[in-house]
Amino acid sequence: MEFTVAENFILKNYDKRPFSSRSGFLNYPAIFSHAKELISQYDIRAGGGPDMPVKHMSGGNQQKVIIAREISLSPEVLVIAQPTRGLDVGAIEYIRKRIVAERDAGKAVLLVSFELDEIMNLCDRIVILSRGEIAGIFRENELEEHQIGVMMAGSKIEDNERFDL
């Protein structure tokens, strides 16, 4: 939280080119250019620009900084927990589109969310956990929201409610 937006964006790759030289000196023009690009791309409200400490930003913008950093690293697997919590409607839509774009680009995405509509709209497969155990694994559109809620609470779906799996 004490780090600036620009510093947060390079936390995982500050020691690599173009952000640092072989001798270990930070390349601030490259760092700030990268930060400005991500601020614009993810619509991050950083009134102080790349130099703004993240602790002075809203929770939603703090979250967008983390999402921008992680997606910009181009990982093969993204583990995302509560990606849209605290964001406004426009930001939610943008982040969801980015998650789907990563999936469509061949990345594996593990989404953990308490938002059933988010799960229903973004997931190809849904794993329902209850009391530390897998209660069911389903493909998209095989269950309705209320059925997921019932299973999350530890109850079984009645046989006449089951879909042909």
C-alpha cells in the first residue's frame, strides 16, 4: 500500500528489462511509460498519476491496479479471487471482458467468487464446494443459481431437479 502505482505495476518484474539495467539500476522512463499505459488501459483513477501511493486510492482502483499488474504479466494460469468486488458497473464489465479475453487466448483461469452471476457468466465449468469438499462439478448452463446455492449450503439437489450430466 505504501508503494506508488508505478512501483506496484512492476513488483514482480522490477529486476527485468526494460524496467532495470544489467547493472541493477531502475529505468524510470520505462517504468512510468508502462504505468501510464496500464492506468489508461484499465481506467485506473490515479489523480496523482504513476507517482500516487496506492493507499490513497479507492478500494476499487486498488483492485484494478492488482488486476492490471497480473494480467500484464501474461501468465499461463490466472488465479483470480473476487475480481470485481468494490468496482463500479463500467469497471466490472471491463474486468469481466478481460478475464474472458485471457480465457479465449488459451490461458487457464481459476475464478473464485461469491457473486453467482459472475460465476454463471464467466465460467465454462463450475466446481461447487461445501464443507471443504467438492459437492459437484458442472459445465456452464447445467445448473441454475438457486441450485448452486442449495449445493453450497450442503444440501443435495433432488433427483427430479437434476440435469442429465
